[in-house]
Amino acid sequence: MIKPSEVGKSGEMVRHTAGRELGNGYGYSEHHKTVYDRERYLEKLLATIKPVTRAEAEEVCRWFLASEKGQYMENHGAAVMFNLVGECEE
């Protein structure tokens, strides 16, 4: 479970892992564009991957709201929120 104090850490982990995979030439503070591309790709998956349980949906919802990632997404991340509450069933 991700605690509110760990919200920023998840993005750091994604960037660190991607930076490590791409090599040391990019440094931690100035990652290569592909590192951020990976992070955005993973954020978009939040709109399509269904939560397994209600508890998981609540946890992801809390994390997503606290992370403020929705600010930078289309419609402020509405697709992610709808996915978490189950409104995107086709």
C-alpha cells in the first residue's frame, strides 16, 4: 500500500529505474526525454487497468489525487478517476 508520504517516491522510482536502464549518461536530475515518456505512458495506463478490489481502487485514487498528476493529463485525469470508480465499462 502506498502511503501519502510515499506519493512522490513512486515517480522517483520510475525515473530512477528508467534512468538506470538507459544508462548513466543522463544523470538523476536531468533525465533523458525517454525516461519521462515512460512515466507518462505508465500514468496513461491508470485509465485502462481496472483495479482488482475496491481497496485497491481507493488506494490508487488517494495516491493519484495526492500526486496531482491529473493536472497534466487530458481532462485533468478524469479517465483515470472514471476507471477507478468503474464508470468506463464499455
